[in-house]
Amino acid sequence: MLFSLLINSAVAAPSVSVNTSSVDAIAQASPVVQLTLVILVVMSVFCWAIGYSKYQTFKKMRQSDELFLNKFWKVNSLDTLFEDIDQYKDSSVARVFKAAYLEMKKISESPLMSKTEGDKPVLTGIDNLERILNKANENEIAKLESRLTVLATTGSTGPFIGLFGTVWGIMGSFHKIGMTGSASLAVVAPGISEALISTAIGLAAAIPAVVLYNNFISRIRKQEITLNNFNADFLNIVKRNFFQGN
């Protein structure tokens, strides 16, 4: 008899089904949480777009730099190299060389060319050439660092923006508990679900941004070393062949 009553009671008890899928949780989330998710998604899209663009830039630059440096060490005349400079439009080293070469031309056409020894012009003004090289080097590094602040900002603020959505979702759950007087799963599950989704999307936006930022910063530092080495080699060549008394 008791067993039959338990069976009948279980059958008669109402079943409560709560749909907590990600799509439904986002669709039923509060406007504040939805706005938070939109911000995070937009930030993530920008980060991936910047990451792809920077990857292509570094790839083309590395290939063009290798071609230019190979040519640089093989040519016997800087004039010949300058004539073919447009072939290396993606090379940051080539752009630094172009700036330095144009400065040398200005020096050679100015009164700074004071004398000649044999058939070689003896130039002065090495300080100006060093200044141009350093300036061109800094300009190239600045170009490579452009838009990386978006990655850094997303990486540092993404988790906190997601946390804001998490807190708001939990507050909504407590508000519903206060209104209904019940802490059942049907009451708290939607708010908890949207809160956890907000946390997950915040991390999903921030983690790739941090990885991309660190990767590009490492590449920029390597490129900076390449440019500094080229500047030193170029100055040594110019001093040895063109400048005297500097």
C-alpha cells in the first residue's frame, strides 16, 4: 500500500524542465548582460582581424628583408641597390636604407663635401646620417607597434568586462529569488547560466589577445635588433668608404 502511494505521488508530481543551453541563455539574458556580450564579441573580432593583418605584415616583411639583405651584401655600388629599392617595398630594412641613402645624397650635394682624395669624395656630417638612421629605425618600430594597444586593452580588460556580466547575472538570480520566494533551479538557473557565459566569453576574448600581443611584441623586438645591426653595418661601410675625419 505504501509503495503504491509513493508511486502515485511521484507520477502526480509536476516536472520542472529548465532550458539552460547557451543560445537560450543569451536570448533570455538581461539587456545589460547582452550588451556586455556584444562588447566582448566586437573586441574579439577586432583582435583577430588585427592578428591576421599583423601576421601577414610580419611574414611579408621577413621575406622581403631577407631578399634585400642578400642583395645588400652582394652589390658593389649603393647606387645600384637604390635603383632597385622598389622591389623591396615590404622590407623595413630597405626603407631605412632608402632614408639613409637620400641623406647621403643631400650631404654630397651640400657644402659639407669639403674635398676629394684621389677619385673618392670625402664627406663630413656623419652625425646627420646617424640621426636619420635612428629616426627611420624608430619610425619602422612605431609602424609595427600600431594597433597593438587594442590587443593589450582586450587582454587586460576582457576578463573584468566578463566579470561585470557575471555579477549582473547573479544579481538577477537573487532578485528573482526575492520576488518569488523560491530558490528552485527554475528560478536561479537562467541567471547563473548567463553569468557563466559572460565569464567564458570574457576569457575567450582576452586569452587570444594576450597570446597575440606577446607574440607580436617578441617579433618586434627581433626586428628592432635586425634594424640596429643593419644601421651599425651601414655606418661602418659608409665611414670606411666615404667619410673621413669622423
